[in-house]
Amino acid sequence: MTKRFDLAIVGAGPAGSAAAWQAAQMGANVVILDKAAFPRDKPCGDGLTARAVSYLQKMGLTEELKKFHRVNGVHVYSPSEWTLSFPHRPGMPDYGLVVRRPVLDTLLLHHAAARGVEVRESAEVVGPTQDATGRVTGVTIKGGETIAADAVIAADGAYSPVKRALNLDSQYNGYSAIAIRAEMAANRPDSDMLEIYLQLLFQGDQLPGYAWIFPFGEGQINIGLGYINSYRKWQQINATAFLGEFMSTLPRDWDLPPIEHLKKNKLVRAWRLPMGFTAWPPWRPGVLFAGDALGAGKPVSGAGISKALESGLAAGECAVAALTNGGPDDFTNYENRMEAAWGREYKRGRMFHKLVGYPKVSEYGLKLLDNHTFRDRMLKTLYKKAESPSTS
């Protein structure tokens, strides 16, 4: 017998678990499915911005967040050194956190379960079920079991099986970044700062991207780098070797392991980050897309966790509201929410994504950032905007 739910959510990352929690808060009967058993690893920079922290606070996780490593700003190398603190914004934290994804994602999944969400781990969704009109009516799990639902939220990642099965495309498809990271011990004092390295060269070209070092505390760090695919030679880059080259520029007395050792022990993970709305509109009859399945990553910078949480919370709320007040054929409310929140920003971001793919443009932009007069003026404007009560 096929079990029926108000909402079936595919993928238990931050977007999926946030959507499940939000929908359950509103009284919906929700199931969340993921092909993995938790805790499971997920390649990521593991950094939470102040905005990501604020969403977790809104979900009632303030006490749990105290266990994670706090960071108070960003130390930037461009190649000159300068510091960017998190701005003071009304009702917002002025700090970020660093936490491993197995820990964060398991916390969020258990938080959704505590609200009554049915959790199905090791349940790989292979595609949606549809009625005669093409409306999504549930999902099929590997092995043949079907889950019926009034609506589905696809939060199933960059290679979304739901999106692929529906053969969906978007005018914005193709905007993405390639990232790689490794976690390791380092012989250096623990830091309360994220570190960003903007001078990233490949065959003499200044890349549209950056490298990072994020501290977990207790002598552990996440080192990685990412670059966007508008760079004409991006497919020529061996990401693992490139990461090794970057690590070789770091202080010897940190005693970092060689990249060969990290690779041999499967500590190096790479991933693709779609950005700028790779599923648009973000819904079809019976289904909404969130997180990487939506292409929620912030263009160019690649910030993903805060965007996953925001899109998941919005998808959960909008799905239940639409089902309550009209049915599963129209989720324009979700489209309007995402357009209002990110539309203008992502439109500019997609234009910038194309522009900085030219090494000369990236090189010029880096020179501007390295000019302290220009940089101070830019940061003053950004802080003033961030501190405005009208800023969301």
C-alpha cells in the first residue's frame, strides 16, 4: 500500500531539512528521504555566515550553535592583508561559525524529526511520479516503492534526480563553480577568523575565484579553493593538483600533510556548485526546487548554506500555504518570494559571473581591492547598507 503525505522532501541537506521543519511547524504531514545514512560527509567549506547563523537561530537551535567554533570576521589576502569584520545589523548575529557538515546536517535532520517529520534514510529517490497531466504526485524509491504526496520539494542537490527525470532546463543553467577542499590538522594557534586568498593564478591567469582556510578549533582546519566556469580554461585545471600548489605556499611550520597523503586517504573532496537559479521558475505543478537543485548558490562567491536554508524555509512555507489555499498546481507564491529576495542580486551576479571569467578583468578587480583608498570606500558603503534597518 502506498503511504500518502502532504509533502515529500527529497534530500536531507540544509535545504531539505529546513523545508521539512518549516512545513511540520505549519501542521503538515511530512516525509523526508535521503539516499545516505546519517551522519554522512558532504564536501563543503564548512563555514556559516552570520546570515546562516540567523536562520539556524530562527529554527530554535541557538543553544546547539554554542558548541561550534565561532569566527568574528574574515582576514583577506589580496595579496595585501586586511580584515573584514561581520557587520552589526539589527536583530542579526555579528559572528559566523565553522562546523563540519556531518554534524550540521545530522543536527538539522534530527531537529526536523523532533517536529514530527518522518525520516527515511538510505532511501534513494530515482525520480518523481506524475499523473496524466504531468503534475508531480510523489516519488519512486530505488527498489520500486512509491511515496505519494500532495507536493514534492526537490532539495536533492546539484545533480537532482527529480529535476533530471522531469527533463527541466533554465535560461540560467550553466552558471556554476568548481570547488575542492580537504580537512586536516595544522600546527598553528586556533583562529577566530576565516581566511580568504584572492590571488589565485593558473598558467599566469588571475582566476575568478579564491582559496580559503576555515578553522574548526582544536587545531583542525578546512583548506580549499573554488573557481567559476566562466573562465575559458576551467576544464584544464586539475583541481587536486591546484589545491596542492596552494597548500605549498602556506607556512612550512604548520606541518600540513602533502596533498598525495590527503588524496590517498580520501580526505580530498571536490564538488560542483550551481548558482544563480539553474531551475527557473523554481516550481512546476506538484514540485518545488530548493538548495542546489534550485541553483541557490550565490553567484561568484558561491555562498551556499545560508541560501540553502533560506530557500528551504521559503519552500516549506510556500508549499503548505499553496496546498492549503489552492492546491498543488500553482506555487507562484514561492517564485515571487525567491524573485523578491534574490532576483536583482542574482541578475547582477550572473552578469558579473560572465565578466570576471576574463583574466584581465579579474586582475583589474584584484588591483582595485588592493588599493586601500578604493577598498575603504567600498567597505564603508557596504557596512552602511548592512546596518540599515531596511536591509533584510
